[in-house]
Amino acid sequence: MPVSSTLDAAALFADVPVEVEIDLDRRMMRLRDILALTTGSIIAMPKAAGDYLDIYVAGAPVGRGEVVMLEKGVGVRITMFEAKA
């Protein structure tokens, strides 16, 4: 199917919400450390501005992005995006 036909077909579903997940980090923690967590506890993440993250849509990997600092938080600049048809 040509790209334009695929995009036209996808337009029918343009308003359907899908989950977008940015994989910041995964780690193993000892149960003792998990049980010690309280409101306000901080779990350090090794990612910083300029580091790369994986991006998933509906659980499927679709790209990578770069951590960027924003005026009021952090964001992800998409550096590679490839949605599979």
C-alpha cells in the first residue's frame, strides 16, 4: 500500500487515544530499599540532558529521543521515528 494510502487510512483513527511511553530507566532494587520508600523519596535516574531514550506507542518501539531541559521540566526531542505500518 502506498504511503499516502496508508496515511489516508490512518486518518480514520486520528482521534483514537493511544499510550505513548518514554523509557527513562529500569533498575533492580532490593526489597529492603523498596520497603523504605515513602512520599518524597527520590530514586536517582542515570539519564541527563543529551542522553537517549526509547519511545513506544501502544507497547511497540517506534523511535528514540534525546532528553532536553525545558523551562518548566524536561522533554524528549525525537531523533528517530519509524512507525511500522
